[in-house]
Amino acid sequence: MLLDLIHNIALLVALAVALQTLTQRLNARRWVWGVISGLLFGLVGVVGMMTPLRFAPGVIYDGRSIVLSLAGLFGGGITAAIAAALSGAYRWHLGGAGVWAGLSVIVESAALGVALRHLRKRDERWMEWRRLLLFGVLVHALMLALQLLIPGGVGLEVARRFGLPILTLYPLAFLVAADVFLEGERRRDKTLALTQSEARYRSLFENNHAVMLLISPEDGRIVDANPAACAFYGWQREELRRKRIEEINTLTPEEIQREIETAREGQRNHFEFCHRLADGSVREVEVFSGPIDFNGVSLLYSLVHDVSDRRKAEKALRESEAFFRMVMDSLPIGIAVNTVFPKVEFLYHNENFLKHYGITREDIASPDSFWEAVYKDPAYREKIRKQVNDDLASGDPQRTFWENVPIAREGEETRYVNAYNTSVVKGDDHLFISTVIDITERKRAEEAIRLHNLLFEESLNEIYLFSSDSLNFWQVNRAGQHNLGYTMEELRALTPLDIKPEITREHFESLLAPLRRGEMEGIVFETVHARKDGSRYPIEAHVQLLEHADQPLFAAIIIDISDRAAMEEKHRKIEEQLFQSQKMETVGQLAGGIAHDFNNLLQVILGYGDMAMEDAPEGSELRQSLEEVLKASRRAETLVKQLLAFSRRQVLEMKDINLNDAIAEMLKMLQRVIGEHISLDMVSGHDLGTIRADTGQIGQILTNLCVNARDAMPEGGSITIETENVRFDEEYCVRHVWAKPGRYVLLSVTDTGCGMDRETMDKAFEPFFTTKELGRGTGLGLATVYGLVKQHDGFIHVYSEMGQGTTFKIYLPVVERSASAVGSKIVGPTPRGTETILLAEDDATVRNLTRSILKHAGYTLLLAADGEEAWELFDRHADDIDLVILDVMMPKMGGRAVYERIRQTHPDTRVLFASGYSMNAIHTNFVLDQGVSLIQKPYQRDDLLRKVRQVLDADPDPILS
């Protein structure tokens, strides 16, 4: 029977829990929710009474007391009343001896539940588990007491047999069910709070006038953007959601990821970036960012403020302040803003204020130190100080203008200043603007006027005195009369306007106006003077207003600035040369970078093409196609070499040579290149100095110049190659800014062709510039010459006139050593070998090609993809390695660095460099050390095998001499 009771309680608790889950999903008005909940609670009570524990006929026990107390506690009065009514109706329907006790229990349980609900509203601590357990005990103790209403002593028997289980199990069941309801409330409240929070956030996000973004910190994807962001960036919302932050931020993806990590970790939440808009414009923005959890996902919020206008305003303010200070510091007068009473303190001063008084910033750093710095004699200082204070305190403007104030310094000439103080009020401060003019020079001029008969007439500069009213010349010195070509009598009928053809009377009067008003001591301006014969010359005029015999006169000192104008023209030409040099350097860097990468591609094409040719049958279409591929690739190889030459990224095999000998070896080849219709002559210089050069590249220079000359003489002509020794001294270098002092060998190539105009000469050395028709030239011939000459530390100039031919002059520096012989190369059969070779090449395709070529030739290969791997392999297998092939440029450690390490541990190891220089090479001119071998990319298979054999078979001397 006890098990039946437990089963019934468990069923009702389970139904109550299910009821709690169901009521949570209701989303209706409060009274509707109360009615529905009451019906559901009543239904659960009815279900419990359908499967009760039957103690006696008409006497049943179930868990309705738990259900109804829960209805009152968590549903309220309406819910409890409806549940009690429904349960009571069913209990009345069942009838029996215990009907009145059952109805009483229903009313008691629902009422106590409602009472506990009211207590809970006052104090949430009523929901602690101890109090809930006591409440359950109270409800079921009263339930046992109400069993006494059952007639025939059945109630006492029930209390005796089931009192302890009821007071134990029913309160526990109530506690469990109440805890489930409480947990549901907590989840509901939490969900409601979250929903309200998200609603507030969404309202804030959607309606905020500030630009707001939500960003995924994992991949920088823009998760959401508010309408203000759409309006600012110019993209629709869905468009922004498809973008990553790197698409609108001007930083690199790596920099953006670092900034995201900084914001996510909370290390910094304020950033300044530049963002791109949909129209392509870029705006400066200030971003406040930080982590945020949204629907369980960790995101970054970003508040974006457009600060472009503010930055412009700040920049304008800074520029305005800087401009103001520049203007103030540039004025010939001294200006200061300071207080006087009760002490002297400076708020601002320009440099001329210090200069005119002969003091430093430190002299005015503390109050009243100004007086001590200016007036060293204490007695005189106090006298002047009292006079100044009295004058300023009087308020009479006439007393605040002091003339001829002496500034005496021991060991220095006494200087004189005029000082004027203007009173201004700024808030509670009584300030003075002090204006100081150094009149020392003017006083000297006054002294000089006394000697004007000597100085005026003997001055080399033109000096004019002319009327302030009519502007007619009053006096002109001998230099002025001579330069202008007029006599004094002729000049008295003229005014300065008659010799200033570029200045109107209105303009001239505006220049003189400040002098007339006494606002300025003098003016300076530049213009042009016209002589009597009509010729003109540039001048600088210094004009001031003087008083002579109570008559105002303008005095003008005229300086002929023809030499200055010539110097400015010279400087302009120098700047043009510098600009041209910088432009050529920039284009060279670009060309070198492209050529380096293209070199590796050509290496692979030529290498595999040569290998495929061995397997292609003679006369087959495949062999013909391969021949065309190789022919085009070798033309491209020539183009790449020209680009490398222009960009000065070629590796040179430098030797000390005699240029005459080198050219003599090339004359037959050059004659074949230019053709028989053009004569080729050489005039060799005597005792020619030794130069350090790459003979192959000298040949390239001559070939390009001769081909260029040939194309300029389609009907035939002559080319003359000359060499001679020249020396640039300091005086020559001053007049020719491109030159450097020293000894040079001059190589000149002269033709009798059509010549060039000035515009063509200015562009002659630019890459891809050509005057030939389409298809007849790449425009790299002279650009290649330019790059090779510069790589040899030389200079090149072109002299040409239309129809008179062209001369190219190349100056190569002399070295104080004897020249070595220029040998010739004899090509033999392709050699093979069995040695072990360490190959270091970072380009995988070039590395695989070279490995195939060497492996087919019988060699054993060790392969390295970078400098560090090459060194590690060499360190482990040094005794087995016969040759090391190093690419000049590799990641982690360049070929040069690996070579230096090998030198230190195994100086006898043979090393072969492979060049493929980019603009980021170890240095611009990679000049090989004595004894170090080189093979130039792209190389052909036979060239590689011969070079490897040559290095392996060389004398086993150390690498370096």
C-alpha cells in the first residue's frame, strides 16, 4: 500500500513538472495565463485522484495537496481557485466517506500556497529549501488533522498507519517540485532579462547615430553593421556582412589581425585607422573596440568615428600656428607680449626680439631678469626701469614710444633700438605688445649720409634719390647713370616708372605706401630695369623714405642680380639632372625585380626544353616545335639580360684589363654586326690606363652602341671608336656636377648618322624608349648601356645634332694595377663526372631541373632549399662534398653568407655561384672575389656541365688569393 502511495506521489510530481514546463511556454496576458494554469493544475489533481491509494471505500489518498499548494505558490489566487474548484468537483463526484475531508484538504492546500506566495513577495528568503520543507510539513500536518472529519475513526487509523510516510514523503515531494518550479522561474527570468538586454542592445545598435560594427575575431568577418555604418561606408547591410574588415581597413591583413588580438585581449580599446568607403575614398577614423558576447558567441564590437575633418582642422591649426610663428620669426622687427606690473613676464617673443636686445631665452626665463640682462649697470638699470614704468603707467601713447634706446655690451659696439608698447587687456591681465626695431644700421646710414659725396658717387651699386610727390629723379649716382645709359639731365625728366617696364604706377604706389605711412623702414623687391638702348637686366631694389632739408625723398639702392639669375638657372639644371637620375634608378629597380623572377622561369623552360630535344626524333613536328620554343626562350633570355644590365643587378666577373686590347678582340665581331656598308675605325689612346671591368659586358656596351649607330645610318656611313686618358680635377667637377675627381679612360663611339634632337637625347637611356618603328627594337639597347656603365662606376653622356651624327662618351675609372690578358673560350664536348655536389637553390622548379641535368651527367646530388639547410648539409657531409653550387639569393641565409662560412672551416672547397639577382640583393654590385666562379641564369645544360667540370678540374688552391 505504501508503494502505491509513493507511485501516486511520483506521478503527480512528474505531471507538475511537466505542467511547469508547459506553462513556461505560455505567452498570454496575466489573467489568461492564470486561468489556463489553473485548469492545468486542476487537471493534474484530477489525474492524481484517478489512480489513488484507496484506504477504505470512499477514502482515497493522492498527491493533490502537493499540486494545489504549488498552484497557489507559483500560480497565484486565480490559478489556485480554478485548480481547487476543478479538483474539488472531481472529488465531490467520487463521493464516499472521505469526501468532506478531501474537499477540506483541497481548500487548505490551495490557500496555504497562496499565503506562501504573499510571504514570498515580501521576502524571497521564504524560498530557501529549509522553509519550503517546513511549509510542506505544515500543509500535510493539517491534511492529517483534517482526516478526523472522516466518520467511524477512519481518520485516526489513517494518521496511525500513514502519518509518518505522509509527513516524510509529501514534504520532500513538494520540495522537489517547488525547486523545479523555482529553477524554471530562474531560467525564465534569465531568458527574459537576456531578451530585454538584447532588445535594448538591438535598439541601441540600430538607432545609434555612431557607426557600429560587430566583427568576428577569428577571421575578421563583419557579422553585423548598423544603419549608421551603411550610411557612412556607402554599402548595403548585406554587402557589409559579406565583407571582412581587411576590405575596408588600409592596414595589411597581418597588421589587422594583430590589432584584433589586442582588442580581444583587452590590452587596448582605442585605435586610429584609415577606412575605405564604397566610392573609393579613404577616411581617417577613430575606433573604440572590445570583446562582447552575443547569443553565446564571442565577438568584437567597434564604434567608428569619422575624424577626417577633425584631423584636417587640427592640421590646419598646426599649420596656421606654424605659419604664424614663421611669419613672426621672419619679421625684421622684434615682437613680444609681456606683463610689466607688478613684474616683467614674457608670454611670447620672436627671435628678433632677443636678437635686438642682445639677450638669450635664459635671460628672460624668470621675472624681472629682463632688466638685469639688458642693463648691466645697476644704477642705470633702476633709472631706465623707473622711467619705463612711469611712461607706461601714464597711459599716454606718446610716452610709450622710445627712440634711440642704447643697448650696450662690454666688448661690443653699442646698438640702438626703437621700442613701442601697445597696451591690451586680456581678462584680468594687463598686457603690453612690445615692438622693437633695430635702428643701428639706420643710424650708421645717417652717418654715411654725411659722407655721401664720397660713398654715393663711388658706390658700384646704382643709387637713386627721387621725389616722394612727383617721383621724378632727384639724384642718381654715377653707377646708375652708367648702367642706364642716361645723363643726369635726362634722368631728372624721368621717374623710376620709366625704367621699370614691368611695374605699373598703381603697383609702384602700393609698394611705396607703407614707407609713406611710416609703417616700414624699408622695402625690398625684384624687377627688371630697361636701359636707354632698350636692353634689360634683373635687379633687386632696396627702397626707404628719407628726409632731406625738410623734403621727403625716396632712396633706392639697386643691385644687379644677373649673376644670381644665372646661378638659379644652373641650380635648375642640376635639379633636372638629379630628377632624371632618380627616375632611372627607380625604373631600374623595377626592371631588376621583374628580370630576376623571369630568369628562373626561363631557366626551367630552357633546361627542360634542352632535355626534351634529346628525346625528340629528328625531323619530327615535336622537334620543330621544341626548336621554336627554345629559340623564343633564348630571345627572351637576351631581353632579361638587357633588363638586368640596365637595373645594375648583373653579377660581374671583374678583371684588370687594357681597354685597347679588349676592343681589338671585338672589332671583327662588331664589323659583322654592323655590316659592310658601314666603315668601322678605331683610334687607340697611348699608354691607356688600366680599368677594372667585365670584358663580356664591355663587349655588350660596344655592340649596343654600334647597332644603334648602324640603325641611324641605313644608307651607310662610318663609326669611329676612340680611347684616351682623361683626368677630372676639382675645378672641372665644380662646373660638371655629375663628375668625380680622378683619372678615367674615355671610350667614345661616334657615328655619321641622322642625329637626335634635344627631346630624344633626354629620353635616350630610358628603358623601352625607341624612335624605331614597331617591331624593330625593344628600346633596351641604350638602357642596357646606361646600366652597365653605372655598374662599372662610370659615367655616360651623349652629344648629338640633327643631321650631324651622334657621339657617346663613356668614362671608366682607372685602377693603379697592370692589366691581365683577355683570353678566348674554346668550347669542347659536354663533360660528365661522378663527384658529389651540394646544390642550394630556393626555387623548386630550378632546383629540380638542375638536379636532373647533373644526375643524368653522373653526379651525386645533395639538395637544399635555403641557406641554412645548405650549411647544415655541408657541415654534416663536408668530407664527401666535391663542389657546392650556391644561388646568390636564398631565404634564411644568402649564398654569400653560406660561402663565407664554408671559407672559415674548409677553405679548399670549390664553390660555384648561380646568379639571379633581385633589387634586394646583398649589395647592388655583387663583384666576385678572385678565384670564385659564376654561372649566369638562365643557363643551358651544356653551359652548366662545362662550368661544373671547369671548377672541379681547377687547381686545388684556396678559394681566395
